[in-house]
Amino acid sequence: MSASETIDTSTAANPTRTNNTLPDVRAHRLARVREQLHKNNCPAILLYDPVNIRYATDTSNMQIWTGRNPSRYVMVFADGRVIAWEFHSCEHVWDGLNLGLEMRSAVSWTFFSAGTEAERRADVWGAEIVDVLSKRAPNERRLAVDRLDPIGAAYLIRNGLTLLDGQAMMEMARTVKSSGELVLMNESLRACEKGIERMHRELQPGMTEQDLWANLHHENIRHGGEWIETRLLASGDRTNPWMHECSSRVLQHGELLAFDTDMVGPNGYCSDISRTWTVGHTRPSDEQRRLYEAAYSQVHFNMDLLRPGMTFREFSEKAWKMPELYLKNRYSCVAHGNGMVDEYPSIAHQVDWESGGYDGQFEIGMTLCVESYIGAEGGNQGVKLEQQVVLTESGCVPLTLCSFETGWL
């Protein structure tokens, strides 16, 4: 996206508008992949990661399963040609796409599918990959790959290919969103917010964490969404430290309830929202209010700080200063990219910069999640908040309509 392109942050879900947007989104995403190949002087990229395949081609086939069982793969060339090796009898998932596509049958060499024949089938697979590259990019020996099991990588290297980091290329391609992508992301967010509204209505003492979490799944699937990456919902003393996944624990009146949606919704776009409530929607205690005020301050201070052109290091250095009391239990990052799933970049806290930070620059069109977790070391409760935003010429614009508990402030 160029600096002069208008970013549409409108929020109304509109299926007709979404369908009209898809051709432009597909063209934008494929162009971004090709741009990375040209930038890295690489003729082609081999994709196994189902999210990368979705980004480059807008095809989806059993994404959770194929993420664990590499059984469909795609090669995208710098000139825009696409070869797809599809899972058994699944060519129909490509219907309606205008990609100038060459379709082949996938060769799977996981132990599940090949057993003791895995190495032999990997040789068959590798010979085909080498042949395809040599015929369509003569005299080229460089190939980017995003994910590849050791047997496959060893075969390609042994046969003269130089493998490049395709995951890095795809992360960079996915960084900047077009205005059409924001239309699709907004549709996912509206579905997620329906789930959050349902959770808010249903929340009451006596139900389990899992009972409540099921409401988000219900609305996601009902609105055409796909899956939820985590199960991050916790109540009571399980809110401190963060990262307890939801359980059969029974919710108690007046305690804190916190969640992080990590929801892959309609059209494969992620909605990553965190909120914290009290069970029964009771008035918070003084301690709950203090925790919430700190988390709210962290999120909104950092949102106000974010600007295109700012470096990651500068943002980390200037970010909200966390009181020592909460530092030990801090969230893993200050902010992170977001698109089809969590994406580059991940911005380290200043205290973690030497061990986990890396620099870069924020750009117009990046979509990000600004994070906070506030819980005292040794405490028995904590607050998790997260807001999904887009960077525009004028700064950081929220994409999320879901309200905060401003009455607690």
C-alpha cells in the first residue's frame, strides 16, 4: 500500500462488498509475494504453511490438518505462475480462481502416509520439484521454502539447490494490508464481536470456563469463520499468571474473567481481542480496578505513541513504563503484527530488548495488536487487554468496536 492510498477502516459487515473485494485482494497478495521474490533475486517459492498458501492463492483445505500433515503444497514463481500440488481428489478447492494455474497431485512422504516408504517417496517428490524448477526457471538453483521436513530439504540440497528462508519472505509480504484486506479483516472482527457479545450475555456464576468459551466458537462458525488458535480464557486465580487455557473450573461471583480470542474468522483473517470482566458483571473491587486501570493505560498510551516511520526500537524505548510490581508477569511483547494469524513484527519490551528484540520500521497499512497483561508477581488475579489497530498517515486507528470497561477507571 502506498502512503497516498486511502485506508478504509469502515466497520459494517457486507457480504456483497466482500465478494466484490476478493479479486483485488487476491491480486494484491500475489503481487506482494512476487515483490519479495524479486527483491531476494529468487525465481520461486515453495509453500507448505497453509496460511501462506491461503495468502498467496486464497485456497483453503483442512488448514489445521494440513498444518500438521504436509500433504498439499504450492510453488509461486516470480513471474506470477502458480503450480499447485493438491491433496487427493481435492482439485475442486481451486474452482473459481483465476490464477493461470497448473494442477498436479501431491506426493506425501510423512510417516503417516508413507510408513517405511517415506524416504523413497521423498525422493520421488524431490525429483519432481527439481525438474519443475529447472524447466520453468532454467539455470536457476535458488528456491525459497517456508517449511520443509529434513528429508526433503536434504534431497533438494543434495541435488544442487540453494534453499532460502521463504517464511521470512512471506512474513514481509503479509506485513502491509491493502484497503481490500481491511474489508475482509473487518468482517472477521464483526463476527468475533458477535461472539464476545454472546459471551458477555451468557456470563454468570456457576457455568464453567469451557461453557463460556464455547460461545465464541459458536458465533465464529455461524458467521463463516474457521478456527481459534488458542483456548486462552481464565477466571479467578487462574488469571495470574496469564496463559492458562480454559478448563472445567466453575466461575465464581465477582471474580475476574479474562480472555484472548485468537480467532481466525471469515476469509481466513484473524481477530485478536482481549478483554477482562467480572463474573456476574459486578462492581470491581479496588484491587481489580487498579489492575484494570494499569492495563487500560498501557494499551492506550502505546496506541497514542504508534506512528508510521517510527522504528521498533524507538517504540519499545518510549512505550508505557510498567511498574516494577507487574514487570515479572509482563506479556511476551508490547505489540505484534496481525493479519491471517499473528504476524511480523513482534515488539519486545525494553527490558527484553537485548535478548529478544529486533529493529524495523512501522509502515502505513500495518495491522497490529497492542497488548497488556497486568498481574502482580505472587498475586491471585490479573487483567488482560488487547486492541487490534491499523496504522494510517495520522497514526493508530482502532479496528475493534468491542468496548472497554471505562466505568472501572
